[in-house]
Amino acid sequence: MNASLESLPERVRALVGQGVDAIDTPALVVDLDAANRNLQRMAEFAERHNVRLRPHAKMHKSAAFAHMQLQAGAVGLCTQTVAEAEALAAGGANDLFISNQVVAPAKLHRVAALAHLLKGRGGRLAIAVDCEGGIERLAQAMRLTNAAIDVFVEVDIGQGRCGVAPGAAVVDLVRTLAARAPSLRYAGLHAYQGGAQHLRSVAERRAAIDRGAEQLRATRALLDAAELAPPLITGAGTGTFAHEAASGLWGEIQPGSFLFMDADYARNQRDPAQPPFEHALFVKSQVISVAAGHAVCDAGHKSHAIDSGGPTVHPLPGQPPLATRNGGDEATILTPLESGGELPALPALGDTVWLIPGHCDPTVNLHNQLIAVRGGLQDGRVEAVVPVLARGVW
Amino acid sequence: MNASLESLPERVRALVGQGVDAIDTPALVVDLDAANRNLQRMAEFAERHNVRLRPHAKMHKSAAFAHMQLQAGAVGLCTQTVAEAEALAAGGANDLFISNQVVAPAKLHRVAALAHLLKGRGGRLAIAVDCEGGIERLAQAMRLTNAAIDVFVEVDIGQGRCGVAPGAAVVDLVRTLAARAPSLRYAGLHAYQGGAQHLRSVAERRAAIDRGAEQLRATRALLDAAELAPPLITGAGTGTFAHEAASGLWGEIQPGSFLFMDADYARNQRDPAQPPFEHALFVKSQVISVAAGHAVCDAGHKSHAIDSGGPTVHPLPGQPPLATRNGGDEATILTPLESGGELPALPALGDTVWLIPGHCDPTVNLHNQLIAVRGGLQDGRVEAVVPVLARGVW
């Protein structure tokens, strides 16, 4: 094969100071005013309910938004991969939790090196484990450094993905972990019920977290009896964090999506126990074709993830209400949603259409840049072009 | 916001010459032997049926695979965006067709510049249009160059996305286009029935293409009568190309997925009119957690697109047959598919699991590198680390 490793220079989709009109399409745009309001509401919630806020950075994948959250009172950030943690550390974050299992020796050496780096800067690295083999592999990799790593035992409270089953198995695993001190420091339990976040009714979400909390409470009682009380229980997402916070079990919450909010979370019934959040993440697109009953814009599922459903259209004043249909990698098909009254049924060739992605996290992952605007989607200006440093699977 | 445009250095997931075992996970791996066999079969088909082969590069997004196809007899490549065309041109390709509508002035200036560049190198650029506004905008942008651009009128033969309706409207549009000569050169019709590619039975796919061909034949008769006969009709994909080739209408076919083949195309009933294609694209992943009834590997929908369904598992000898369930951005959940006989029900912690992505094109878009291996997934070696130059929406 004739292949080189060279890449092309990154194309800047907008310049700082330009109006929103000048942003090339398709582009991922963050409404900074809305994101800031979301963040302030979440920070106030955490303070009022006396829980630590450790937002999940797998959502925004950017050091700039990590710092915005730290400045608002977050104690640190979660990441889901080693690479995300490395990227945030390169971007200046010092207190990171890899809320996932890592078992490859090559990756665990990176974990150990990162623990060393963060310790040297006065910060710390934490990671999850869910089996003896994971503890053994991690301990092996940590032998080359004198830095310690905080370790949370992941407990499966209903998601059915990673995590040890609640009950006696947790006690056994914590005992194995505690025996690895001081290089592995038992930091507590990680318990995230991902399957509960998008249950549509408040009652369903609360019931799912209540079931998980019951298992977790019984597990904590076993740990207390074994004199292995967890220093901290961490978990929770944007759909349920008020219930974890109210349980008296979780001392730290990990929501991610609240900052940008997506169309799928907007489909959840509003929980009065949680503050309201606004859409702050949009794909700016342009109409490239108009037919008799539909129009086509230039943003497809290469611009917005569709794992949690397609995007919705965010109409600006004067624009017709539109439904969306999957048009492939590079296009979304727009059809009239309802009678628009005196509005035209469809946008015209060249018009701007703002899409609200179905799911923030994988949408951000599709883009190299977030265009951060201040002053709204109509009259705003570009305040920053934010690199998505932790993008990809590297 | 405190944000810089700097990016992190790319992490290489494998080195040329290393064994397949050494490839870090998750990684996108191409079996070069299988890809080569697919390409040879397609090239032979095109030659035997006397159609030009212009593979769609939105599938692999790489200059290296573009050159592999050109060396096998392809007349050029299709792209779906200006950026993809720019990337392939930067990688040395000289004959490109942007099979999509482009209407933003900023992008059309790039189109004009690219037409100029390719002309200067002895190549050519083509693009699609589907309305008078599109022709007007393109002509405007071409005023700054003396290079001509080939223009295909896109006809909607059933996909319901872009394209002018078959019949008299095509004649009107071709007339408008022909009046813009010589800077806009009427090159023919672009007619792609994307909706037909994944109809499961051969009969359904053939019927869908037959319906489109009927409309196209009538449209061509109108054009012939108006002395606007199309120099070429181009279109077709991996699911149906034999029918377009047999119709006597299409002189050029644009399949993309045949080179790598995905799980969704494998769900199509095999068409005896087409050569067989093998899976050549895989995600290498690793088991990071094992529970009572399932295991979890480290490749989620950030590693493989799920717009056309989840991945399937490609078991190597000795591995249990497994079903997959969506485990989120960074994980896939593996469950026993059936009794594995004497095999274990689940893989063990640390085991390698090879996934076959549901859909090639957006899967490749998630990755910065394709790891090209020779000699198979068990004993093969890395022959090249191929940059996905045309990745993203830049």
C-alpha cells in the first residue's frame, strides 16, 4: 500500500469575532450563554444538596469546557477512556476519574504514567475495577511508579454492562483491592445506572434508581460490617442525578449531558426535583436541495449521532416548523411538521437550518471543533473555536 | 472561553511490520487480501459488462485506497463533499466527481479552485446540480477561473432525497445548464437509487431499479428528442449495480461498500448477477469485563457506526459464537449466540474480539487511521497505517 501518516491542515469553520452567519456548514455550535446557565443551575443544585459535582467529560471531550466546569465548582472530571484522560490532562485538568475498566497492559502503563504526572502536579487519578484480574493487572502496571492511584470498585446496580454484582462479591473484591495498598488506594464505589437515564417518566427513573439504591445500601452495610466502608460512592447522570443525590448514598454525581442537552433528554418527562436545562448544542446546516414535498440540508449522520434518534429542528422566528428524516451520512431530509400558518411550508435553497442532535456525546465525537458563540443563534458572535481534544478512539 | 486550536499528536495504533496481536484496541483493521479480492471481482465485472467503474470514496475516505482502485482500472472516484474531493486531490487523485449538491458560495469557490487545480494536472472535476439556483451559483463561482467543470444533472429515480423529478423538468434543467457552456460542461445525468441498496431480496432490489430505469429511459427519450442526449448516465451502489449495468442506460457505476463489505450488506440476499464480496473491514476490540451471562468489549458506537444496525462478531477458530448488544459509546455487550458445543460460552478477560461493523462509510469516519493487514486476522502483519484523510465534516 502507498500510504503516509500525514494529515491535512484543519479547516477552521469560523473565526473568533465573526457573526453566526459566517459559520460554514455543517458545524457544531455551542450557545455559550445557554451552556453557562445550565452549568450554574447544576452547580447550585450540587451545593444545595451537598454532593460533589464531577461532570462526565466524555460528553464535551474538551479541556475548555472542563475548565469552565471546574471554575463553577466541579471537583474534577470523569472520562470513559485513558485517551480522554490524557487529553484533558494535556489540557490542564488535574483531578480525573476514568470511570471504566482498563485491562490492556499497554493502556495500563499509560494509566500509571498519568497517575504519576497528575500526582506530580498536585492532582490525582482514579479508575474503576470490577474483577480480581483487573486489580491484578492494574497493580502490575503501577509497580513502576511510586504514585498511588485511587480505585473505585464498579458495582452493577441494574445497567447490565460492567460492574461486579451487588452484595458479598463487592466485599470480596474490596478486600482484594485493599490488600494492594498503598499503590492502589481504595476510594469507594462507582455505581452508575445508565439504563435509567432515558426512561421517559419521572416515576420510572426514580423507581430504577430506588432499586439500585436498595442494592447499594445492603452492599454498604456488608462493607461497613467488614470494616471496609466506602470513602465515597460516585455515579449518576443527567436523567436521574436528583434521586442519587437524595438517596444519602451517593456523595458525588457525574452528569455530562446537562451542559449541552440533547433531543433525547428533552423527550424525558421534566423532573421537578431537577433544575431545568436548555439546549446549548446545535448543528448549523444549510438547505442544498428543495423538492415538491421536502427539502434537504447538508448535515447527515456524519454531523450528528443518531444512536438515540434523529435530530429535531430548532426553528428561528419566521422559519417553518419541520420534521426530520434520515438522509444518510451527509444529508437530513426536512418535511413540513404541521401547518405553519402564514409561514412557508419549507425553507428555501441556501437557508440556514439549526438541528438539535439526538445525543450529545457521540455527536461531539464526530467533530474536530466546537464553535462557541455568545449572544444567541441569530445575532451572536463566535467567542471561541474549541478543539475537541479528546475526540476519537486514539 | 480559554480554548486553543492545538491538537494532540496522533497515537499510532500499530507499527508497520508488527503482528496483528500488537494492534491496540479499539482499532479499525482492513484485511488487504480480502479487499483486493473484492476489488478484482468488481473490476472484472465492470470490464465484462462494459461499464466504467468510479467507486465512491465516501466509503474509505482515503487516498491510499483510491489509488488501489485506480490501479485496478477505476476511471476516477466519487465523493459526497467538497472536502472529500479536496482531500483525495491532495492525496494525488485527478479525476473526481462530487455526487452531491453544493450551494454555499464559500464552498463553490473551493469547487472552482479544485476544478482549476485538477485541470492543471490533466485531470477533471465533476459535480451534480438539481435546480436552476444551483446552476446559477456554480456558474457565478466559476467566473474566476478559465477551467471548465463537468456537471451532471441529478435525477431522483426513487430515493426521495436530492435530484430533479424525471421527465420534462430534467429537459428544462439540462437546457439551462447547456446555456452555461463552456465553463459548465453538460456531462450527463446522475441517478442513484440509494433506497434500493438494502432491500433484502434480489427481486425487490431489481424491481426498484427497474422502476427507476423506466423513468430514466423516458427522460432520456425526451432529452434525445430535444437534442440534449446525455453523454453519460452515472449511478448505482453495491446492492444493485448489476441491474444498472444490465439496463443499457448507465454507462458508469459508483459502488463504494463492495471494497470493505459491512454487516448490513451481508444481510441482503445474495444476487447471482453480482460477484461475491468478503468482509474486509473489522474493529479489533478487547474484552474488558465478564459477568455471569455476558462479556463487555472496549469498542462501542464511537468505534463502529450503528445507523444500519449493530456489529456482528467474526469468530476466529476456537472462539464462541456471540451476539452483540449496544453498550454505549465505548462498549459492546456480548452474549452467547447459541450452544458453542465444546467452546466456552463467553470469551475471557483480555481476549480479542473482532467485530464486523454494520455500515462501512460512517464507521470509517469515526477513525483517524485504518490499520491495513496482510495475511489474515490470526497470523497477519501490519502492511500500512492508512490515514483517513477525508474524515470529518471539515
